[in-house]
Amino acid sequence: MSDITWGLWKLLLSGVWVTVQLTVASAALALVLAFVVGVARTHRLWIVRFVSGAYFEVFRGTSALVLMFLVFFGLPVGLGWQLVPMWAAVLTLGLTYGAYGSEIVRGALAAVPVAQREAGVALNFTPFQQLRKIWLPQAWPEMVPPFNNLSIELLKGTALVSILGVGDIAFNASLVRNALSQSAPVYTVILVMYFVLAFVITRGMRVVERRAKAGVGRTPPPRAGLSRRLAVPEQAGPAAAGPGRTPAAGEGGVQR
């Protein structure tokens, strides 16, 4: 790694910034699509469920790489205008991962107890009021952990944009590798970069999860540190009696 000069480090760090922009923009688009399509898949009208289900099946079952080529190279032929590589990548990633996210939303909404839904009907809530006041507040905490995994998958999926010449981590790493004629040090560095970005996302989503659960009265108890657990030993039962120790009466021992 000592062969990587400051100029090459700057190239890699600029790729990190592009990757962060791609991840944030694509995640924002995917989140909007996930909620819209996920809610639509629970709609009462069959045509709404059919259209949203068709979007889900198409973008879940097709390759994001091929779609990226189609958006970037196919739109100019079909519509006469072309997106810049950055926005073509954001559109493709947002559509693809929005389809996966819609299944998370649909599953979380379906997990809301039936009694809660019936309570909304009994209170004469409109469907929108039921969704806003009953369904989403209870389903949202269940969505956060899967969304955490999906956001990390999206981060790693941004490496696909290097085929369009977007200067992300993967693309700039290939330039550095060509300059040094060494692969192992360069790819070790970008592996650490991806790990750090994923770790930051995970810690941020943990905070979101705690706040979401606190909003519905499900705040998890604080985790005790190792020193606290050692200071307060667990109650020893009969099975924990050491050699040479006879269980006293009332501890489950057999009195003879």
C-alpha cells in the first residue's frame, strides 16, 4: 500500500464521494417506490394490485446490469434523449431495489394484527387514515432491519455503475490498479472502504430502529456491559451446584 501516492489516494477518495452520492440518491428513489408499490399491492382494487405486482415481478426478476445498459443506451434510440451516466445509474438502481423494498413494505403491512385493522373500521377511519394512523406506525419498526440489509446491498450494487464510466470506488480503483500494475493492495483498500461505508449505514439504521420502536412503546432494554454482568452473577440452580456441594432443602434436592 506504500506504493499508492497521495494523488492516487485522492482518486480513490473521490470515488468514495461518488459512491456515497449514488447510494443516497438511489436509496431515496427506492424508498419512495417501495412504499408506493408496497401499499398498492395491498389495495382493494385488483387492477392496482396487478399493476404494482407486475412492476415488482419485472424489476425483481431482471438483471440490474442489463437494465442499466438498456436505460443508458436504449433510451436514446427509443425516445431520442439520453440521461447522463450518473442519473441513468440512479434510475436503474432505484427501480431495481425499490422492487425489493416493496416486498418488505407489503410483508410488514400484512403482519399488522387483524384486530387493529378492524378497530380502524370500527372507528370509521378512511382507508388513508387507517394506513397513516394504524398500519404504518406498527409496520414501520418491522421494516427497518430488512431495509438496513437492502441499503447495504444497494451500496455494494453501486459498483455496477463503473461500466458506464461513472467514477465510483470500483471505477477509480481500476485506474489506480492500472497505474500501479498491482491488484491486491488496491482491492484490499477498496474492500475496507466498502466495509466502513456499510458499517456507518448499519449504525445509522440501528438508531432509526430504536427510535421507531420507541415510537410504539417497544424500546428495548439497555444492554448491560461485561463488567456489570460479572458483578451481578446469575442465580445458581441445582444444576449449577459444584462438586462437593449438597443442595439444600427447597433447592430441588432429594431429601433422604
